[in-house]
Amino acid sequence: MANDTPDQGSALFEGLTARGLSPVHAAAIVGNMQQESSFNPTQVNPKEDAHGLLQWRLDRWQALQDFAKQRGTSPTDRETQ
């Protein structure tokens, strides 16, 4: 089953607007997530060592891992990302 579904995009959009983002900003971020990872929070681009919905890499990837550890979650968790 593909990760790139309208339901996933809608859920991500609703999650971002619920956190206070405007619909325009949320749509832009969700569009980027679709392009970068097809909404797959475990997506890895081995060529660039980029991970997740927004292809976190280098210091951003490390910061996400640290944040996840503080929360007791996985860095591949959608809500953590």
C-alpha cells in the first residue's frame, strides 16, 4: 500500500492547522512533505542521508533524534516530526 494518499495529506494538514498554522502555510508544508517523502515518515534517501517526512539531515536530523528521545518517541513518528 502506498503512503501517498489524500487521507494522509488531509490528516497532516489538519494537524498543522490545529497547531496554529494558517491554511496557506499548512498546505505549503504538506505539499513539501508529499514531494520529499510521499508522506512516509520512515523514508530514507541514502544518497543524502536524509530522513522522514521533510528529509531531515545533518544537524536537523540529530536535533530531531534528540527531541524524540526527550519525548520518549521515535524520530520516525509523524507527531514527533
